[in-house]
Amino acid sequence: MSDFPTNAPTGAADATAATTSSAGRVAGDVVRAVVAGVPDRVSLDGLEETYDARWAEQGTYAFDRSKTREQVFSIDTPPPTVSGSLHVGHVFSYTHTDVVARFQRMRGLEVFYPMGWDDNGLPTERRVQNYYGVRCDPTLPYVEGFEPPHEGGEGKSVKAADQVPVSRRNFIELCERLTAEDEKQFEALWRRLGLSVDWAQHYQTIDARSRTAAQRAFLRNLGRGEAYQAEAPGLWDVTFQTAVAQAELEARDYPGHFHKVAFHRVAPGTPDDGAPVYIETTRPELLAACVALVAHPDDERYQHLFGTTVRSPLFDVELPVLAHPAAERDKGAGIAMCCTFGDLTDVQWWRELQLPTRSIITRDGRITRETPDWITSHSGQGVFAEIEGKTTFSARQVVVDALRDAGDLDGEPVPTQRKANFFEKGDKPLEIVTSRQWYIRNGGRDWTTEDGTARDLRGELLGRGKELAFHPDFMRVRYENWVGGLNGDWLISRQRFFGVAIPLWYPVLESGEVDHDHPIVPSEDVLPVDPSSDVPAGYTEDQRGVPGGFVGENDIMDTWATSSLTPQIAGGWEVDPDLFERVFPMDLRPQGQDIIRTWLFSTVVRSHLEFGSLPWKNAAISGWILDPDRKKMSKSKGNVVTPMGLLEEHGSDAVRYWAASARLGTDAAFEVGQMKIGRRLAIKILNASKFALSFGVDAEAGTGEIVLDPALVTETLDRAMLAGLASVVEKATEAFEAYDHTRALETTETFFWTFCDDYLELVKDRAYGAGAAASDVSPETRSARVALAIALDTLLRLFAPFVPFATEEVWSWWRASEGSIHRAPWPTSDVARSAAGDADPAVLTAAGHALAALRKIKSEAKVSMRTPILAAQVAVPAASLAGVEASVVDVRNGGRVTGTLDLVAAVEGQGDAAVQGGIVVVSSELGEPEARKKG
């Protein structure tokens, strides 16, 4: 459509038609704009405060929910974790989202751009513990009006040993108190950055709306058989005392020792005549939990042992020797002990070989305090008595000493670095303990539905990944690899405090035993519920914990179980059907690459199970911010940079420029130099705009108006410039549509600097019109002025998504009556093409090179650019000669050539094609520099 339409097309652009009929536009696609308020001195200072307040007052980014789904572009904005301060990595990725939002809004779509705060979960708990100097003890009573013993500032914390225990309710109140303060700071920073969020559309992952959505989704998963509980081995963090899901693991190097341990044959008589079977292990403290020895089925060394049994050293338990393809022949002795449980391979063997469960590590990370019933020998019981209640480290020392004394340790332990699983927020290796936990099916395990149908959920979710448009597309493989490599369903229960409660109770039988197999389920109309304080229907509080009564589920849901529902929460699922119909499925999920396996995948799972669809059409994946050592910036590494100081020092437009200069999916270095370039660009936009608007007089009307009438552009150079600009608009639009905002910025910026360095300098004199009165303005002068205005109008809108403050400032100088530039239509090439006709953009290039060649002789002579050239002969390559000739008057004026200017065809080898396009000044005569004007 035209930039200044009176007849917009139907569909998504209907909103644009309304916008473009605002004041200043007249029939015939011609705009008249009054120039007013151009400051004497331009400045970026204070623009953020000025325009943030104005946008809020005018509702510039408010979502208009009267639009249909086809007219809406909805964004599933990442809710930042409210557990401290934002860092520059957040600024990086959220800027990427904002430039897309601004582009789509200017394209005429109504943008649904909410903001959420991720409050619940372990990061908030840790921050509260450190900040207030408390820790949660659910056994303690609630204290009315409790005030914490400590109020921590930035960088301060209280040691765990000094933290005061408080009740769960007091602890949750402190979590809510601190996150409320953090959210205020986060919003202030986002506003300073210029995020075009509708601040009326916001939520917390712990508020009533989010709790209701998370509990409703869980109950529906439960009703369909997609959620289930199981007593099973699971990863456990002994520090935080909580189960951990596969998606939250980090494999890290951990120091250890290989111990060569002898197992003894039960029935000698085979070729080895009863020789010991040696295994090598880094965890000898788990010998008492050993249930089998396992080797690869093709390993010839152990063929004769398969089907036989051995006895474990020290504990004298008979164990089978079994084959499994997951055994690594080239690792250690090639045969390993399977303990329940030492690592995830043990879990695999236990499940697939149907082995018994012999757990000895408890939730506190210590050896069980009761001797297991499978250890029957007197000597074995004696050894176990020495390790009861000890940490795994201390138990290991006892077992190794005992093995050495018994002669079952071959040689001394050999140091090694082993890979151990850690909780991504933890400091100690995870243990695997058996406990009752809640799971949601995610394709990680086989699933047979109640009617006996085998459902290929993994295949279904891989299919969803193929439907989703990833930007960049190569990020798709990360999703596919994650789904393909799942080895278990999604464990969602957590043994923590600040989160969404699992909304269930359990009957207490007359025997006093809790019946976990028949949970008491609330109806959806009473959600949200807290089973620790609320009572299920049909019961009274005095029946809590007594025979014939009930108990509440103590666990909460993992934070991803709520965050996986952000499209539903923000969109008003089941509570605001009108809104939900207009925004879901959403158009865009922007996020970081490191949480494809968690946030992106879990959101796909929940939407697929509930709606049978994707939650959004597009996923825009940002890269990481790297420090000067090329390492990822993160809070845990301690190498982050907080952004408010950067925004204050360089300006928000400058920081946004740096962020937008990086493509999606590409890691970028933290680079202050790039921010300085961005600031220079923003200032140049102000200065160039001030120049372009300094002539605003229409000779025909005799008014202070600028008329953007393509028919008034008559000069070759002006038309060539606009021809180039038309191509820029088309390329930038195409780039934005492909989610390549960086290419849109690069294309626009490259043209802009040519516009400033070449075109403005070339047409300056013609645009001034030698000081002629308004009634005497020549067609050539009017052509320059109108071309400048059309170019400015277009460039400002092209830059608006990237540098919103500087562009809004310039827009206010001459287009304030039309509202914000950020509600103006995205430019098309129509007006520039109409003005350009069949002009060749190469004319501007050639003229610019000629001007540069003339300036070069002044630079080499070390004289001012104001110095006149009395005569010059310029050799121009044949391909550029016509272009320079067509704009020779502007070249003369720009180069201050007061005498003859002879253009001749360059001979072969004359001039350097890489410098000034091969244009070279053959001879020249410089005059006396003009005296500078005083004052």
C-alpha cells in the first residue's frame, strides 16, 4: 500500500488505514506537514523520560482488543526471573523482540505484547534467604507481623548457618515482598530501554491467575492420563532437598578416583578357575547397593560369565552377571557394577533388566541409618554399621579401607576427572533416590492409554517441531535432538516452598496409611487451592492427618510447569475467552537458545496435550552475550554487566543499536564501541533531520508547510536518491518479514550514511536556494526540499523500531498532529518509486564519488573543505560518466568549484576503482579559503 493511502487493502492492514487517515494527510496521497518546534541545539539527553511518560499518557502501545485474530500479532513475551537484577544479556534479547513488535505494529497489526514476571521457584527462594537472612522451616508456626533480621543490599548475603528459621507462610510473604520490589526495578529498566510493552497486560507466575491456570492444566493432564505419580528413582539435590528434572541437569567435571575392586565367583570351574572379576568404579561406597555386574553382550572377555553369579566384596551378596548393549567395552575393565542408584545408566539397566531396588542413599545425601535386609552376613552387617548415617564422602573412605584390609582392592585408587550430573543451580553432584513424584508425559517413555492404545507421543512432538518456524532455522535441530534423546517423562514435583501447589489431597485410611493411589481432586471452579491450608470438599479441617480424614499434597510444581503455560496465562485462557480467541495460538515466542529444551519444549508439550496445536507459529531464538574472553555472560559466572549504567551513559537508542546489530541465533560480544556507534547514529539522525526540515516553505502556498508530493521531485540526483531509498525499503521489509532485523538495520544504516555524507552535501546549496524568497523558489530547489522531506519521512520510520527515542523526537518536530511515529504506517516503496521514476540509483553513487575526489585534493593540500576550486579536470570511468554529468551542478556546488569543471572519460588504468569509484582529479587549482563567519 502507499505510504499515504486513502484506500488501504482489507484484512490485517485495516488498522493501518485508520492510522493513515490522521491529521496532515490530504486527498491525492499528498501530505502537508507543518514544521514546528525544531530546537536550536539537538540532544539525546532526557528523551527516554520524556517519551516514556508521553507514550504512557497517550496509550501508544495499548492493545486494542476490538481487533480480530487476523488483525493481531501476539507475542509470548519471556517473563524474566525476578531474583535480583537484570543483566545486559536481557537487554540484548528483549531488544530483538521489541524491534519485531514495533515493526509489526507499524505494518498495521494490533500487537499484543504483554509482560510477565517469573516469581516462583528456587532462584527467588535463594534470593530471599540471602537478602533477608531467613530459611523456611514448615514445622514452625506463623508469626503475625514478622520482620526479617536482615535487609540485604546488592551483593550482600547472609550465611546459611546464620539464617533464622521461619514458617512457610512467613517465608512466602517475604518472597512476595521482595519480588514486588524487584518487579518495580525491572519495569523501570524496561521502560528506560523503550520496550513497547502494554503495561496493562502483565502477570506474575505466582499470582492467582497463574496458579489457577497451572492447577487447571495439571488436573486436565491428570484426567486424561497425561499426569501420573510413581515411586521411582529420580535425581535429587541434597542441598536444596528437591527432585530435579532431566531438563535442569548440567554435566560437569568432578574429581574422583578409580578403584579396582574384586568380585568373587560363586561357582568356579570355568576356564578362569574362579579368578576374581575386577570392576573399576569411582563410587565404591555404593557396593552395598549393587544388584548386578553388567558387560556388553559382544565382549568376548565375559561371555563365559553371563548367566553366572558373583558375590560382592565386604557385603557378600550374590549378584548376577548380565549383558546389556549400553555397557562400554573400552571403559575401565569393560564390566561394571549396577547399583541402585549411582547414575542414569544404572536406572536404565535396572528398568530394562528388571533388577531389584536396593537404595542406600537417603534424601539428605547420607547412607541409610538402617542395615538393609539383603545384607545377611555378619561381616557385611558389621561393615554397613560403620557407614550408616555417613555422607557419601565419609562412607567411601570407610569402604575403601575395608576393601584394602580384605585384599579386594587391587592397587591404590587412581585419580581421575569424571562427569557428574549437577542441578543447574546447585553446587554438589546429584544423587538418585527413590521417592513418590509426579510426572507429565512428554514422550520420554512409552505410553499405553487406558483403552490399550500405544501412543507415540515422542513422534507427535517431533512433528510439532517440524511445524514450528524456527528463526534461525538451524535451531530446530536442538529441539529435535532434545526430544529424541529423552529418557524419561517430565518430573514436575518439587519439594520446595514458593511455587504453585499440586492441587491434590489424599485419603487417610483407618489404618493411618495415606492412600496415594486415589487422590482427592478439586473442581476447577474452586481453583487456586493450597492443599496445606485448604480443605477438600466433604471434609473439615479437624480431619486433617487423622484416620478417615485426609492429608494435603506437600509438593509444589516445578517452575516450568507454570512457565510452560505463559501463552495461556497471558491470553486469559478460560477466564477471558474473548481475549484468548484474539491472541491464541500466538504468533511469536522469542527466547534464548539455552532454554529450548525447557521453556520452548515444555510449552509445546502443554499446548499439544491441551489443544492439539502449537502454542505459536514462530520461535525467534537469540544467541548469548559473550564477555571480552568470549565466555557466556551469566549471573552464576559473575561476569555480567548490569544495564542501567549503560543506558544512562550511552543512551537507550545506542544500547538498542548494539543489541539489534546481532542476528538471531548468533552469539555477540559485549561491545561498548558498538554502543558508541549507535549513539553517533542517533545524534546524526537528529542533526540530519534538523537540516532537512530547515527549509519548510511551500512556495505556492507561502506557508510553513512541507509538501511531500512526488510530482515536485524533478531533478535527476533527487530522483536517483529516492530510487535507492525505494530499494532500501523493499530490502528492509523483506528482512523483517524473515525475522532478520539485523539485515534491515544494516541496509537502512548503510543508505543513511550515504544520504548524509553524499546527498546532503551535494544538494545543500540547491536546497537553500541562494536565500530566495518563498515566492521565488525555483523548481530545482523545491525538488531538493521535497526529496529531503520524503527521504526523512521514510528513513525515520525505517529506523523507528531500532532507535525509538530519536525518531520520535524528530517526528514531534513536524508530524506531532498525526500521533506517534510508532503508530505511523511502515513505509513502502510506492512514494519513493513514484518520485524516482526510471532514475538510476547509481547516479548518486557516481556523484558522491566525484565529490569525494574533489574533497580529497583539499585534504591532501591540508586546506579547509570551504576552500574554492578555481579549476579542475576530473577523469571519470565510462560507466559513471553519465551519472556525474547529470548531477554536475550539485557536484560543483558540493565541491565548491567556482571555475571550470571539465569531466573527461578515464583511460584504462587511470584511477583506483576501490577509491572514489575510480574517479580521479587529473588537475586542479585551489583558491584562497573563504573566511569563516564570526558569531
